[in-house]
Amino acid sequence: MVPYMSLSQKVKEIYSDFVKLYPTCQYKEAILELTINRILRRLADMTQDTLDNYFIGQQFRVDVTLELTKIALMMHPKLILDSISQEKGKINTSIPILYNQFGKIVYSLD
């Protein structure tokens, strides 16, 4: 039987993967704390059956990654966008735009 990890341990594991993509967020404990609080609020509304299925699949990882991204962009959008757009020491002048699953713009610098 696999021992269960606490919620904060699971979020920290996902956060360590997130930091590999966005190294500017590495020492931002506030991002981690806000993410845990938001996920806890979401879990409080779920039934036990929903919770059991939620942690088995990939949905938990997707939700945590989404919350990490939203909070990180809310706190320091320029830092994250710089880490995405840097190429060989030069900042790319293209403006990143994020779309949702329906093709609508979710985030843009315009």
C-alpha cells in the first residue's frame, strides 16, 4: 500500500516541477501558500467520492498547476514573462497571449 502524502507535500512536489519552467518563482513562498489555501477551499466543497476520484487522476495536478500559474502571474507577470521569452540572453519582443480551451484570450499584456 502506498502511503498518502499530505496536501501540502503534493502541492510542493508540483511546485518543484513548476519552478523548473519558471525559475523566477523559486523563492516565492507566498505563491505556494496561496495555492494551498485555494485548493483547500475547493476541496472543502467536494463529496468523499469526488475526492477519491480527484486524487487518483491527473485533475489534481492540473488544478494545482493552474492555480500556481494564476497566482504567479498575478503577483509578478513581468518576471514570469521574462523567463519565458528570454533566448540566449536577449529578451524576445513578442507578446505572449494565453488562450482557454474555447480559444478566448485569458491573459495578454495588451
